[in-house]
Amino acid sequence: MAALVRRTGALVASAHLMSTLNVAIVGTGGISLQNHLPGLALCKDVKVHALCDANPATLETARQQTGAPVASTKWEEVVTRDDVDAVIIATPNFLHPDIAIAAARAGKHILCEKPIALDAASARRMAEEADRAGVRHMTAFTYQFVPAMRYLRYLVAQGEMGTPYHFRSCRLQDWGTRNLGWRQVKKLAGTGEIGDMLSHRIDFALQLVGPMKRLVANLMNLTPVRGGAPNDTDDWVAILAEFRNGASGVLESSKLASGRNESWRSLDYVEINGSEGTYEFTTGKWNELQYGKVGGPGLKTRVIPPEFHVWPGSPRDPGVGDPLVTFRYDQAIEFVNAIREQRSCAVTFHDGARAQAVMDAAVRSAETRQWVDL
Ligand SMILES: NC(=O)c1ccc[n+]([C@@H]2O[C@H](COP(=O)([O-])OP(=O)(O)OC[C@H]3O[C@@H](n4cnc5c(N)ncnc54)[C@H](O)[C@@H]3O)[C@@H](O)[C@H]2O)c1
């Protein structure tokens, strides 16, 4: 019976390939308003058809903004509807696996926010269920859509770096000691800074350099109380890694880099050193990299070619809006295009699960004060 339901669901989803794609959004808080809605608005023949949020006031705000005809405070009522083709999951982290698996079993394509689960086993189960159901699945590793980061991946894939020696990333934000809501509750969020921010950089390191062999890590909670409420998650994390190809990795991320500001105004730095040269990227400079050739005089600016300014297939005009914000809209466009073109999304649940395995290993390493093999 379950197999029949799955097959029927997949058929329902594929019937909408050439017509309007009806999307349901579960969790209509910050990221849905900032990224998912404007991204979907750029997609042709896509309708935000159903909304779900546990908070009626948040749901109503999104309903007024979108005019979506279906609104519910219960995700179970939304993700199984016959008139929904695809589901975007943007709830607190602990809910992602249950919602994704229910959506997959109902034959819906799924874009799920990162981290996609609280542990790698659940993340892998999500990927397996989505594969079995034959639906498209995508992890919202949004920084893969930064033009300079995509160009860097392209250059590395072309062999421009030679043999990779070192991957280095540093994400420094000033979130102060304010209350972070569900983000400061381990059983809802899983982790703190490592899931919030470092998960993006772990994903980028795996994309750029390849799988890790082993790591040692530390996590610190320097603010056990945030905004008057307990915080049992990490504010700071650092990983020292060895990749299978012999390269080293040093990844650091903090919410407590006072004075560094937040989001795209804060420090987001990635550097890769290889036998042929070095590339350095900072998010503030979305359309350039710093490049130095082995034996050369030092780093110089390398401007990103215009064909990398938007994701392939994106109708977005890179000249419209703040480019440090608008690259994020390409994520929804890639999701929709993958559904229509009947191909895998650029960043699947398997990528989400691989990053999650590194996160799990980092937590284990910090707890046991040992190196952990991957
Ligand atoms: N990809 C990125 O760059 C990026 C950026 C920010 C957040 N995120 C991720 O997006 C997700 C949401 O983050 P946010 O900042 O939007 O948080 P948020 O708190 O602003 O929004 C989450 C929403 O989920 C709702 N919710 C809670 N329980 C629910 C339930 N049972 N059913 C339906 N809705 C429920 C809440 O009421 C809230 O409106 C998290 O997984 C977060 O890690 C990703």
C-alpha cells in the first residue's frame, strides 16, 4: 500500500511538470520571507499555493503577503494535499526529517533548510526515502549560489589549484547575547553555531576539496543565558581536519565576534592553497576573488566573469537589488528547474547528510576530546 501511495504521489508530482507548480511552504518565518518567497516569485508558472506555520500570526502575515489560498497550522494537512507538488521546509531543525519523509511518501519534491536533520542517520534516511519516492530533493546550502564561490568551485574543478594543500574558513559574526528562540535550545536546533553557520562551510569544503578522513574539534558555549533564557548550544566551533586527499582543513565560526556585525556585513572568509596557487574569497566581495600564483608577488583581484553572476537557468537580473542578498533567490530557481527538467538538484539531501556526518563527528570529538574518523 505504501508503495502504491508513493507511486501515486510521484505521478501526481510529474503531472504538474508542464503546468503550474504548486508549492507549499512549511515554516513561514524569517528565511521563508527573506529567501524562499522572493526566489519563487522569480520562477515562471510557480504558485505559492499552501502555507503552514504553527504560529497563527506568522502564518497570517505570510498569507497576506502571498495570497496563498491554503493556510494551516498543521504541516500534516499541507504536505499530503493532492494539489501540492513541492514542499519547502523552513521550520526549526528538529522538525525537518518528519516533514520531509511525510512529503516524500506523498510524492512531493522537497527543498529543506539546513541542517536537514539533527544527526547523520536521520539525514541519510531522508535522502533514502526521497530517492525511493522518486522525488527531487534539495538541501538549502545557500552559499553554493554565491557567484564567487561557484566560480571558485569551477576553477578548482578545472585543476587551476593543482594539488590542494589547505582549506581555511572563518565566519565571524556579532550576535551578542540576545535571545535566539529555538536556536538556543539543543533539542530543537541540534547544535548552535556549527549548524547555523559552519554547516555551510563544511559543505563548501567537501565540495571544493572532497571527503574528510578525520577531524578533531572543539565547541564552546560562552553564553549559557541568552536574553534571560537558557542556551545549551555552541556559540563557537573550530574544526581541524584531514581530507582523504591529504589536504588540511581549518574551519572556525563564531556568534561572539563582537563588533563584526552580522550576516553579509560580517566576516565570511574562505581560502584554499594548492600547489599552483591560492584563492581567497570573502562574502562582502560577491563578484571577485583574490588570486596568487605559486612563486608570484602576492594576491591580486580576479573579477568573476559575468556568466557566473547568476545560476545557470536563472532569469534573475544580477543588476537588480543588493547582490549580497539576491544570489540567494537562485536557490529556489534551481529547485524548480530541477523539478521541471527531471534531474537531480544541484545540492541534494545526500550533500546535507554528508555535511551532517562531519557535524556529528565534530560534536563527538569535542565531547570525547579525541580525533574522530569519518
Ligand atoms: N539557508 C540559509 O542560509 C538559512 C538562513 C536562515 C535560516 N535557515 C534555516 O531555516 C530554518 C528556519 O529558520 P528561520 O530563521 O526562518 O527561523 P524562524 O524561527 O524565523 O522561522 C521558523 C518558523 O517555523 C515555525 N514553526 C515552528 N514549529 C512549527 C511546526 N510544528 N509546524 C509549522 N511551523 C512551525 C515557527 O512558528 C516559525 O515561524 C532553520 O532550519 C534554519 O537553520 C537557513
